[in-house]
Amino acid sequence: MATPNETVLIIDTDTPRRQFLHDLLGNAGLQIQLAPEFDGVAQQIMDTKPEVALLAADRVDSGFSELIANIKEKPAGFTPRLIVLAGDGTEQRIRALQAGADDALGSPWEPEELVARVRAQLRQQRALHELERKIQNAEDSYQVAQTAFQALAVTEKMTRDAFSLERILKIGVSALLALSLVIAGIFFLFSRRADKETRRAYMVISQLERSVLTQEQLLASTRKLREDPANADIVQQKEQLQKETESLRQKLASQSGSDVTDLRRQLDEAAGRLSKLEGSAQSAEAVIRDYAPSVCLLHVSVAFNEKSSGRRLRYGGINADGEPLKDSDGKTVYTTEGKAPEVRADFFGTGFIAGEGKILTNHHVVQPWWQNDELGGILQQGLDPAIAEVTAYFPGESNGIPVSILQISDQADLAVVHGDLSLLKRPILKLDSRKEAAVSGEAMISLGYATGLDAILARAGDDTVKQIVGVSGGDPKLVLAELAKRRLIRPLVTQGHVGDVLVDKIVYDAQTTSGGSGGPLLNSQGGVIGVTFAVVRGFGGSNFGVPIRFAAPLLRH
């Protein structure tokens, strides 16, 4: 029997409600298909075979009762579990259930309850599939036994005159034994194939998993970033350019001949960059002081579900040192059974306050598998990534704030998460979508958490890093908790210029890198003109932001 594809079909002609249901169930980690019209639903079910159908019916009248009956007619021997959103009143729910629905909710319904009921119907469907598989196996076994006994009877008839009864029995037993060996061989081959596919999936997981780092690894990483001049904010950039300029002046004073020309050119370039930075630094300082506290680090923790069972992927066990158990080849052991810790992959990005309780960021930050080739491999290996938790860390706050996905744009790489920000008292950043707000050649500021956790640690001293690692054991969640407690979380601020303004992107040269995605791009007046969404490998070069006008539809909801 084929493995269930765990797809939910949403049947709803109301566009806003259909989109809300799509986002709600999609954010819960479910695969979604849409049916915006009632006509042809039965054919669509027959073609795509969803496990659960969700039908929105404001009133369950005779027309809807017929539609429900058509859905439950088992087209091509398959029927989905059916949940009906049946409008107001108990009578509507009763009509839906009498018409053949497996479950019905009245209006208004709670989103969390709907997700729970969909998952319950998926479990029911899986149980039915398992029962059908067992029945099919029993029937197959019966057919095999029948064939064996028929073969034995034919053999007995053909050899009755030539062999004794004892000989016949021996031949029959041998035939049954041979058949058993053939069946065992087939089972072994299929088991090996399934085991190979599972191991391949887990191999992909092990490559993606952001495992706990040792103290030595964290210290080495932070030292490397600390020494990289690109990992510097405006003040540090200014200090570095001042040192570079002074060093070049000293070299120029002591040199003569052909080297002088090259040194003078380097000095002019460094002095020009310093002059440009000092010229814009004064106006930028007020913007940074006012708005940097509203820019948060987003920690997205991704778990993995086994498609066939829906169970979470876990470690096979934890040893006495708190590390995952490994097999004889030194590879981590995974399972979907027991109560060992779940396998998690940690991702980092940036967000900023753009409304009451709303944080604007990128789609690919809150759903890291979106347009991600590495995580896309997970989907092909029998595992579904799912959001385990998302936490926002703001500068100066001692604790992270749990947030959840509210809206995802279907036009650009943007998303809105929301949480309880009422106690923060941080300013909402001003969005400036005017054409004249983003002009090629104008100065701009980028705020974000480039290189994520590593860059924050890089700004702390070695002693502090050692203390944090000693307390946290290197676990990303615990490391962040320690950084927040010590008030060490703050965004990296860099300056640059707008290179070009296109229909769907803003090109700029302010330094940023992985982890800076989702950060605001501000003009010199402090207006947000874009959101970083794509960066070149490493710092510098041309980076890209989504024009802020694409965020307006998300923030209206």
C-alpha cells in the first residue's frame, strides 16, 4: 500500500478565508492543496487523493449535503476524512454529520482547535491505512498458502504412483520451506531498501543539524570573526579607517621612488572612505540610537517529522556526557520512538517592530526550508521540516519573547510574526514607501545580526565566551539565554549607499551577510525603505532588499 501523502485539501470559495486556512495549516507543517470552486471537487479528490478534506460551508443545505455525499463516495476506491466548517448553530453541525462528514465545527471556531482536529483526522486516516495494509498482507499470505497447497496437491497427484506417502510429504515440506525462503528474501530486500532510504534521510539531517559546539570551536569561531574587519559596526569601521590612514601616512613619509605613487593612491582611497563615513556618521547616530533597540535577533528552531508516521525525529539516546549516541561507524543514531531529545536545526535571522505586536522579517527566515535546496532534500527523503519554536531577542532585554507566524507574503520574501511586545516599549519603525525615499546614490543604513550567534559572541571577550559556554554547554538556545541575561545582544550597524532601485529590489553596498536577512534598510531620515533578503557570500559587494511597499498588505491584517 502506498504511503499516505498527508495532504489537506481546502474547499472554500471565500478568498480571504481560504488564504487564512492555507496559512494556518501550512504554518502548522501540513501540505496544502486548494479547491476555490465546488465544481469538480470529486474529480480533484480522485486525482490528488488528499488524506483530509476541509469544506467551508456557511449553511449546510440540500446542495451542500449533496456535495458532502459526492466527496464521501470513495472515488477510485479512496475517500478522505472530511471536516466541515458548518456556520452558526448546532443544527448546521448536525446536518453536516448526518450528510456524511467525519467532523464538523460551528462558527466561530478557534484556529488551534481546527489544527488539532485536522491532525486527529490525519491520525484516523493513518490508522485506516495501517488496517488496510494488514488486511492486504493477510489476504496475500492466504493466497500464498493456497498456492502452496495447490502446488502440493498437484505434486502429490503426479507422483502418487512413483513415490510413497513419506516421499510426498518430504517433497511438500521442502517446497514450503523453499517458498518461505523466497518470501523471506523478498522481505529482506524491501527492508534493506527502506532502511537505506531512512539512513539517507538521516544523513541529510546530520549535515544540516546545527549541533552543539565545543568550547574550543566557539572560541576559534569568535576569534576569527573578531579579527575580520568586515565584522564591525560604524564606530569600529571609523576606528579601523583612522588606523589604516595613519599607517599609510607613516609609510609614505619613509618611502621614496616608485612605491610612493601606489602608497599615495591607497592613502587617498582610505581618506576618501573615512571622509564619507564621518560625513554621514553624525546624522546616522540619531537614527541608530532611536531605532536599533527595535531590531531583534530571531532564533528559529526546526524539528523534523517522519512522513509515514507523523512522529518527531529524535536522537537514539544521550550518553553520560550529554552527547547523542553514535553507532559503530561514529554516526549519530536517530529514531522516531522513545522520549530522547528531538533533533533540531537552528537558524538565525533579523526582524524589526513594524506594528503593534508585529515583527517584519523574511519568509525564508521563519520557514528556512523555503527555496532552500539543502532542506529541500529532506522533503524527498521521507521527512517534513516543522517549526518547533521561534524566539525574538531584543537589545537590552534579559529574556527572549516567543513569537509565531502571522502572515507570509505571496509576492515577496517577506513575513510577519507576532508576539506579546506590550512590555517592551520600543518604537515602531517608520515605513517610507515613497519613490523619493530610496534614490540611487543616497546614503543608507543597514541593521541586522549578520553571522547570527557567532558575531554576537565575537564582540564579547574570550573570558565571557568561556563563561557562557561553560554554563550553556554550547547549546544555541542556552547560549542565547546567557547572552540576553548579560545584555550582549545588539544588532550590527553598517552604512553604505543605494546602488540601484528596481521594481522588485533595492541594490545597496552596506556590509551584511547570512543572519542579516530580515533586517531594515533605513534612509538618512530614519525611514525604512527596504528589508534585506539576499546577500553575497561574505561581506560587502552588492546586497539586495525587498522594497518596503511589499510589506503593506501583510501589516494591514
